[in-house]
Amino acid sequence: MKTGKRVFVYKTDAEVMDKYTVAATIANRRYFFAMGDDPYSPLGFNLFIGDSRQYTECSKCFGRKLSYIPMHLVRAIKERITY
């Protein structure tokens, strides 16, 4: 079943809380989320940071694009893109 959702994950190697940027395309609109290493930890980081009206895709700004979605982010991403 095709849902029309595409997800890209970018990672920065800097020592920052928002190590991952998730770009999710849903119904021809792009949404951006910032996530840390453990988005469900009480000290974790998992925030909506904007949509395609506020950001233009700048992959150099987000870090390097990953060819896979890290397993520790899968649940958080699924919850973010499900409506």
C-alpha cells in the first residue's frame, strides 16, 4: 500500500542535542523534525521545527544524508508522520 510519505534523515557529527534532522514529505508538503540520540529519554530531544513554508531544503545545513533510518529513531519518526 502506497502512503505517499517519504522520509529522509540527515546527521550532523557535531556534539549537539539535535544530532538528526528528519525531512518527511506527506501529501506533497515537507515537514522537518529535529531529534537527538534518544528521542524518548527524559533528557531527549524530539521537536517539530517547521514545514516547507518556513524552510527550503538545504542538505548541507542539515548534515550528511543517511542512506538508512537509524533503528533508535524509527518509532519516533513513525509517530511524527502518522496522523
